[in-house]
Amino acid sequence: MVSGKIHRARVTAADLHYVGSITIDEDLLDAAGIDAYERVQVVDIDNGARLETYTIPGARGSGEIQLNGAAARLVQPGDLVIVMAYVQVSVPVPADWHPKVVLVDPTDNSIARVITERDDPQALRGASLQVDLDAEHQG
């Protein structure tokens, strides 16, 4: 199951010649409960690319989201991405299970909101959630 998710972060850089991984602002990693060097899946919203790599902590407060190595060919600076970490959960799944979902302001990759509970009204709203976030930043 998904244990932590960084939703709609903007890629700030890509370095083809770095030795693999994704560098992520350590504040975002902490908020999502994703560890340094943890395996993650990265999904590019703009081009549909999906890849797996591991995290490297970036400078706190920097908003850094940098794809490194071969992944730099799949994801470009400016693209929006979703980063997900997974965990095994016992069956049956606990009734209160919900991943940490970090909603990101794509203008600076700051933390807009963190959803941690299943009963949070925004946890179940899907696409309308981004419309709400966009409206907040325009108003």
C-alpha cells in the first residue's frame, strides 16, 4: 500500500550525469514519511512516464525536486510529478489506514497541506482537490 505521497511537485532540475536517484527537499520527505534512500515510484503528470528510484535528501526549504541519472531522460525540469513510497500492511487493512499525502504548491514546492487521516474531507475528493488548491493560490 502507499505509505507516503508527495503530490504535484514541480521538477526543479535533472542531471543525466549524476549517479541515479531523486533528490527531494528533506522537509517534503519528512512530511510524507519517506526516508532518505527509500525506494520510490515517480509518476510524471505531464508525459505519463513512470519510474522507480531511491531518494536522496535535498536542502531543507529549498523546494528541490531533481531527477538524476537515467531518470533525467524521462522527466524534465518544469514537469509535475507524484512521488510515492510503499509499505506492506497486514490483512485485513486497519480501518483507519491512510497514507501521508503531501499536497504541494507547484509554484515553489512548499507544503500546501498534509492529509493523514481517512476521514479528512479532502482525502477522498481526488481531482476537485487540485481545483481547490489552484483557487486558493489565485485568490
